[in-house]
Amino acid sequence: MNKTILAVMITAFLTTTAAAEQFTYIVPSSPDGGIAKHAQQVTKEWSKFLAKKGHSLNLRYMKQQKGKKAATEFATTYKDNPLVILQSKGIIMFMTSNKGWKGYDPRNYVPIFGQKTGVFMLAKSDLPKKPAINIGGGAETIVDAMGAVMMECGNMSVSKMLDCQKDTYRYIKGWQGSGSRRKGYLAGDIQITRDAFKNIGSTYKDEIKSGKSVVWFSHGIASANGLVDDPSINSAPSFPTLFTVNWKEAPKGAYYNAYKKMIELRSTSKYIMVHQKNPYYEDLLGSFNEMINDKESMKKLNKKLGAYPWASGVELKKTLDDIYSSVDKKLLKDIQTIRQSFGEKTKINRNFFK
Amino acid sequence: MELILQQSVWIQWAIMLTLGCVYGGLIGLIPSAGPGKAVILLYSIVAIFDTAGAEYLFILFSIATVVSCSVGDSFAGVLIGIPGASGAAATMVDGFPLAKQGKASYALSAAIFCSTVNGLLFGILGFMLFPFYREIGSVIGTAEIVGLVCCSFALISVVTTKHTFRSLIAISLGCAIATIGWAPDGMGDYRNTFDWEYLEDGVSILIIGVGLFALPELIQTLKDKEFDILYIDNKTHNKQTWQGITAVWKHKWLALMGGVIGWITGLMPATGGGIGDWAAYSATVGLSKGEKFGNGNIKGIIGSEGANNSGKIGALLPTVMFGIPGGKVFAYLMSLWIYLGFDVGTDTVLQDTKFMDHLFWGYMLGTAITGFVMIMTARHLSKIVYINPMYWALPMMLLTIYTVLASSGFITLWEDTALLILLSFFGVMMKKYKFSRPALLMAFILFPSIEKGIIQLKDLYFYNGLYITNDIWWEHPILTICLIISILLIFYGFTQKNGRIDYA
């Protein structure tokens, strides 16, 4: 009898010990970056539920090479480490740059969970004849400028749109991060910009309240039905809604397809992933499911991150696979042409279609 | 944390302020560390404060950490010739020679007193201006920022040594190093990386600072075996402490000018660290006709330290008001505050009197306490210069190297080490052959801002080669005035028969 109790106790001890792990959550940004702030808020809640399974989380920031270093480290150094989790970033960058990925391919990893987020476009109410618009973030803001261009030019072929693009706005480059861009907008140097919902209610609150600025439109959230209205600010129409009202027809054509695909990729880019056959997959996913079923946690996260939809496990995997598989060579070629027209040295990643 | 929260409010405040001041002060003492590193380390402990009531204590603790670290980072520069942070390098230029002359207490007390007084003075001014910052913010646009950065850049010509040609080479080298990495238009292209992926992010300012200044000075120290320092007794140390304080009063207008420069540059989100201190130092040199700098001129310390803590309050304003960080330190700080649930940049925070109280008193008391304690202990700490460097130079060198390598999380260990060795070699050579290292560092710090500013002005006002508006010079008089001053400064700097800074 005593031996049985002892055996049970030893087994229980070993099981508990083996299960208690510390995960390293790699964030491809400096601690003050947008995705880092998102990761900090998520882990704050998620770690409570992970702790119930005996695990803990440790955030590690890798800002090098605009996050590329984090991706390549995950693909090489941490290839066989099941305790390392990677925050996704730069999927468009992955598709449109050719060098130095060292075997990293986001399609090879297993997503655990993610949140679809949105971005809003703001404009000064009194726009000059040829307003200045920022595209300073390079990869980050070209798609915002594309939305603004389409809204002004309507449905056109890519070549005609590129001509219209040149004549519609002045594109101001060289902003050193979102802080200086916001300052530039508030000082009136740029009249159109983009920002996340959290800043709409803070940085631009007075501008909007006094009527100097309006929330022009949201790019929308990726869904099975295309881009749908952003749930965080209900009063702001999504791009397709406002476009249809303005032009009496729905947006369409190759330029729009390129825009839509980039918005879909950006909208679904805040997810975390692990290597395939990760033995802790169930624990990671299970603790996330517990978190989204916890009212208190979700209340906090909705307040901080916006009431954006979450996706996880197989459903998220399917969403991502659908988005990736819908990118064909023609679409990527159009994306390249458009991005190059804004001045980016885009080159299609040859490995994307292998 | 629960134990602390069970105490009375006064005890809670006392504990947090003490911890903030001690922690920040100690990090500030570590060569090449500085406020940025001090705040980054707070990410590992911020979760402790994530309980009801404790989050406000974190505001107190974190802001006290930043200001005390800024005060403390003068020590390494003055005592051993290693900048505590990139900005503190300006203090080192005249502070270290003074320490070698046996006037370490004099230099330190002047530096700390000036930094503390300006911190308090501009702190009050800054908090008073909170309600008006929106108006101030709307006046300072891209054109004004470019103008002010141009002025700072032109001031480099003032800090050149008497070897004008060599200084020009140093400035060119600083600009060239600054071009490495991502192109300033933000369009995802990089340049001058020689196909070395590591260089895509550019060269870290920490590696430049340590490579050019810290390691060459430590190597020199080890080579010399001992400092050629005049030994002074305790009585003289005490006397020097008082002399340092009175020197600040004597040169109060220079101190005030430094404070204004630091405060204004702190307000600008696009400029980056260290500009205020160097700009104030250069302005001091420019205004002190016929005087030598770089060999222990107390004015050099007062000018640069005047900008030290005033720059912090300048950077705090846009952070709290708009959620636009006034620099990297405040970007980190802001994300920590957001983590704890404070909606920085919103009216919620501005109307949260508890938040504002903790911020104000954390800033003011942190500055005052650290300043007082540092002045009291300066005479003891300054005795490090009497200790044979053989006992401390090597550990200090290892600590400095460790700080640099740890700053990137050891992810780029070999690359950082290789670059550090290369730049240390450069530093040794520049020191030996009198190429101005301060000029190189300033050029490196300022060049990206200048380049970005020119790109933006071109797109804003000279789009497609067309003159969009003829009114730019009248619409933005600050830009016009700054550009005229810049041209005059460059002319003045390079036409001086005798360069007035004797430091390379």
C-alpha cells in the first residue's frame, strides 16, 4: 500500500515537474513598438491561464533588422526548441523582399491564436488642393496611401491608377516613427494620416472634437465576406462601404485586389506561432481558450486592444492558409509595381511560390 | 509589494522614491548605461506593480529613476573620462581634465548642482505649461524642427579643434557612419552595409560612444598605470564642492541658456538623445570668446549639464499630453505606463490628479533628492581617481563591454564585439592624432535628423521640383532665422584662427 502511495506521489511529482515550463515569447520589435505593446497586454492576461497549467511566459524583444532577425533566429537557432513562441510580423515584407530569410517561412509554422486588428485613416476637414499624406513608414504605410488614392480616383486599371496616384497627393517620406508622424499631422504639415483606434481617442481627440479632423474611413477587417466594418469605432465606415457610397459602385480591379490583400495580411498579422508538432500546443491553445472565455480578461483586453475578433487553432490556420494561397504571381507582381511606384525597392520573394 | 501597500502613504512614497533614486543613480554611475538602459530593465519588474494601488507607485518610482539616472551619469564622464550616456559625453570633455587637475569635486558639484537646479526650474515650468502645450505643439512643425536641428548641426563647427581640416574629416566620418543602415526616407531600403546584415540597423550610438571614448580612455589609463593627479585633502574637497556650486551661480546665464536649449530639443520628438547637451555645450563654447575648452573649463560643464535634466521634462510633455514620446527613454516609459493601464496621451490621464501628483512629485523629489545626495557623496566618490587604475580600470572596462553587449540581448554578440574593437581602434587613433571625437559623435547623432528633415521639406515645399509655395520663409520664420544662424555659425566656426577646444 505504502509503495503504491509512494509511486503515485513520485509520478504526480514528475508529471507536474515535467509540465511546468517557461516559454520564451519572441517579439520582433523593441519594447515600445506597436506589436510589443499588443504582446505585453495579451501576455498579461494569457499568462494567468497558462500558469494554471504550470507554465510561465517570458517576453524577449528582438528588434534587429526590423524584426527579420527574430524570424530567422526562430527558424534556425530555435528550430528544435518547443518552448519558443514567435510573434508574427512583416508578412508583406516576407513576400516582397528576397534576401536573408534563412529558411524562415510563416506558412511552415503552427499558429496558436491571433487577433485581427484594424487601422483608421484621418484627414483634416479643410484639405488643401493637393494635400500632403504620409507614407513614411515604408512597408507600413504604403497600403494606407493606396486606400486614400482609390478613394479619390475610383476604379481604374493599375497603370491609370499610378498616374492618378501621382496627381492626387504629395507623399511625405522620412518620418522617424509614429511619434514624429503624429506630431507632423497635429502641426498641419501632413493633412492625411493613419493610426490605430487607441490613438483616435487620445492623440487626435481634440482635433476631432473641434471639427478640424475627421475619421475618414477604416480599412476594414479581413473576413470571409471581404473587408468588413471595424468594430472598435462604429461611426467610421470601412473602405468598401465609403467607396461604394462615393462612387456608386463597389471597389474592384487589380489595384483594389492588391490593396485588399495587403489589408488582409496586415489585419491578420498579430498572431503567435510555434514549430510544428509542438508538444505544448494543447496547453498553449487551451489556456488561450480559457482566456477568451473569461469575461474579466476580455473586458480588459477589449479596452486596451479594441473589440477586435480573435481566432485560434485550426480556424486561424485555415484563414492564414486561405490568404497565403490566394496570393498568385500576378497579384504579387501588381503589389510590387504599386509599391515601387511609391519608392520602395520591392523585390518578390522567389521562395514564396516554391 | 503587498507589504509596501500595507504601509501608510508617506512610507510608500519614501520607499519608492528611495528605490527609484538609488536604482537610477547606480545605473547612471555605470559607464555607457544611462536612463534608457535603466528604463528597459524595468520591463522585468513592472508586473510586480500590476496590482490595485501599486500602479501609481510605479509612476513615482519610474520617473524618479529617469531623473536620478540623468543626474548620476555625469560621474563616469568626469571621474574616468567615460560618458555615462551619449549626452553626458559633453560634460566629460571639460570634466575629465578638471578631475585630472585634482578638481573632481569642483567639476562634479557644478555638474550635479546645475543639472538639479535646472531640472527643478524647468520641471516647474514644464508642469505649468501642461495646459498650453497643445498651442506650443502646433507651432513646432517639421520646418521648425529642421531649422533647430540645422542650428545644432552648425554648432559642430564651433567644437572643432584648432586642427580644422582634421575636424572636418571627423565630421565627415560621423556623417558617413550615420548613413549606414536603413535609408532615411523610410522606404525599406538600406545602404552602405557592405552586404553585412548586421549593419542594416545602422551602428548603435552606444557602440560609437564606448568605442570612441570609453575604451580608448581606459586603455590609456591602463597604459599610464596611474593618473597624474594632484592629491588634495578632505578640506579642499569640501571647498571645491562649494566652489562648484558658486560657479553655477556665477555663470547662471549660461546654465539657463543650457536649460532652454535642453528643454526645446527635448520637446522635439524627431531629434533623439544627446542633442540638447551637445548643442548647449557648443553654444557655450561659441559664446565664450577667447577661452579654451576641453582642458577643464567649468563653463563647458555648466553649459552642457544645464541641458541635462531640463531636456527630460521637455520630452515628458508630449509624452503625457499626446502619447508622442519625446525620445527613446520616454517611449519605453510610456509603454510601461500603458502596460499598467494608464491611457497616456488621453484626457483620462491628464485629469487623473493622482497620476499627475505622482508624476510631478516623482520628478521633483527624485531630482532634488538625487541632486542633494550626489553632491553630498561627490567628494567621497571622486576619490576613485586616487585609487591606482590597475585595480579598477580592467573591471570597469569589462563592465562597459558587458553593458554594450547586453544592450542587444547578446543576439549580435560577435558583430557588436567586432565593431567595438574597430571603433576603439579608431578612437585611439583619433585621440593620438587629434581628430575631434566630439565632432564625430555630434555629426553621427545629428546627421540622420538633418537628412530626414531635408527629405521632408523637399516633399512638403518643393514637390516635383516645383516651388509649391513662396511663403515658406515667412510662414515659418523660425526656419528662416535658424538657417541664417546656422550659416553664420559655420562661417564663424571655421574662420576662427585658433580653434578653442583642446580635446580630441
